[in-house]
Amino acid sequence: MSIKKQYLKSKPVCKVTFRLPEDAAGSAESANIVGEFNDWNIYATPMRKLKNGSFTVTIDLEPNREYQFRYLLDDETWENDGEADKYVSHPYGDGENSVVVL
């Protein structure tokens, strides 16, 4: 898993590319990234599946903020990002959300 951050000089935006590798995605046919940046809407931000089985998406986010997120595979399995900047407990049971810090 990886998170790539590209801060733009022309406007107050950070282009963040999220990548879920094949070994984390397993045999998933679909993946969505779900988080504070899309109001936790499970269908708002689908990821593109690559030929190697990994998934990727690039999102424009406001810098100087933190965003909690998780990956949803095949509309049923939640996955965290192994390379997130940090993790925080979520209010729904025993678990954590990934956090990207910009």
C-alpha cells in the first residue's frame, strides 16, 4: 500500500494517490476508498483496478488537514492502509481507521 502526496503550487490542493496492492486486495473485483473526504459514502470514490490486480485512485484534498479513511473491497470487506500516516480508533466496534496527514 502506498500514499503519494503532490502539493500543487498553483492552487491550495494536494493530489493524493492511494494505492492498494494486489496482496492486500486479494481476489477483490472492486474497491472503493471511503472516508471523511467523501462523507463516508461507500460508492462516492471507486478505485481503478490495474492489470496487476492492485487498485488506485487520485483525489484532490485540502492541505493542512488530516483525513480518516478505509478501503472497502467488494462491498463487504474493510481494509486499512498499511502505510497510513497514523491510525485512530473508530466508534464502531474494535477497529481503527487509517489517517492521511497533509
